[in-house]
Amino acid sequence: MLLKFAIKDFLEDREFRNLSPVTIQGYQIDLRNFEKYITEKLNKTNVEEITKNDIKSYFVYCRNERSNNAVTVNHKLINIRAFFNYLVEEGILEKSPVEIEKLKTDVRIETFTDEHIRQMLRYYRRLKYRDKSFYAYRDYTIIVTLLGTGIRRGELCNIRWKDIDLDNDKLIVFGKARRQRTIPLTKKLKNELVEYQVFYKKHFGGIKEDDYVFVNTLKRQMSENAVQQVFKRLNKVMNFKDVRLSAHTFRHTFAKYWILNGGDITVLQKILGHTTIEMTNRYLNLFGSAIVEQNDKFNPLNNLDI
């Protein structure tokens, strides 16, 4: 079977399975790049011709010629493995040629400090009270929502007003593979959402339950890229040298403070929407040493003469 047709069938299957547009786009980009390498560099056109060594050579090319780091290569590996597993399931191939282990990566999770957070919030508060612009209110609310829930960027973009239950202090989000979960709202976050809702109604002349919470000035849903542009503009103002300003850094920060404050790891797993506890344990392994240090410093037994 021609590789280009196999890729087309696979993408249609992912759409049929109702995967998110972002996930499908990721498959499409990675598989088209893979197809280009296989057809142009190796002069192969059929999936039956592709070998384990061909797969390896592609990833060597990604690292050496395209300067992909280990995390990027591993992400591509996951998508290409899913593609060949699909071909095996459909009976097109007897066995997948993707017999390659993930590359080892340096585990480094960046988080914001209290001062980072204070600087960002002070900046937006000044904009809110000085300019009273929609962007100021929206972007400030984006910051506090990410910080107060730990949700992903795509989940943030998909929130509609009907997903926010202000009476029962909870937020419904739709995560990867459209899995739904409920996140409790703290009093502070609830108050910020209420203030933003009032401004939203006034700015747009009303509000509907199906309206997206985070929109542009035309009241159209913000894309993930639009959210990232918010952080790029903010980063130029903040000029942080020691941390990456992104939605995922807020997610990491949420997890870090949860653990440092003694939060239950299984509850954190549910809030973050991790499918396995191993994913959440990364935070415990990284920040658990800080808990030990705090215990040694503040444990009351250490101050008793016994």
C-alpha cells in the first residue's frame, strides 16, 4: 500500500474516533514529514518496504539535520508508532517496524516563583484599572485560571460559560481524548471569574451559556496559538531570564505548590487529568526533596529537648 494513502486512511480513522483537531494536526505534521523523508531520502513509496533501520535513520536525521531534541523525537516516535500499529490492526502489515525505545531525556520541570507570579499579576492589575480594556481583563483571568486549576492550554481554550458552575464552585474541562473531569474552584478564582464575567457581559452586550469564556474582540474562541501569543507579549514585558513563560509552566507551578503544601498525590492526578499515577509522580520525585527539607527545618520534634 502506498505510504501516502496509508497516512490518509490513518488520519481519517483518527477523525472517526473523534480525536481533537489539535491531536489530528499533530499526527498530520509528523507523518507528512516522515513520508517526505522516506520517499525523497530513501526512495521508498510503499509501507511494506519500510524497515526498522529506515525508522532509525529517520530519527537520526531528525536529531542531526533538524536539530530535534530528545523530547521532540520521542513525541514523533509516539505518533509514528501509532500509525504503524494501526496498519497492523487493519491487516495491512503483519508486524510494525517501529521497534525502538524512547530516548532518555533530562527531567527538568520549570516553575514560577512567588515573585514571578506577583510581577505578572501586578502588571495586569495596572492594565485593568488604567486602561479598562477587554484584553487586560481577559489575559489577567487567563493567568489566574491556569494558576488556580493547572489545566492545559487546549482545555483553557475550550471552556464555555456553561462549564463554570459558580453556585457549586466547580469547573468542567474536557481533556485529552475528550475525557471530562471536574475541578473545584477556590474562592479567589471564583471571585476573579465573576468579575471577568461582569466585564464580558458589558463588553459584548450579553452572554450565552454556549459562549466561549476566552475569546477575541470578535467574540470568537481563542486558539492555542493565540494564548501562546499572549504569553509571548507578556514575556517581552516581564523579561524573565530564568523561566519559560508558557501555559505549561503554570501547570507545573500548580503541581509544585500542591505537593509542597502537602496535597494528596492521587487527588492531584485527578485534577491534572493524568491517566496514570506515574505521570503525576514525576512532580513528587522532583519536589519531594523540598518537603523533606521543610520537615527537617520546621518539625516541632527537632526543637524539643528530649
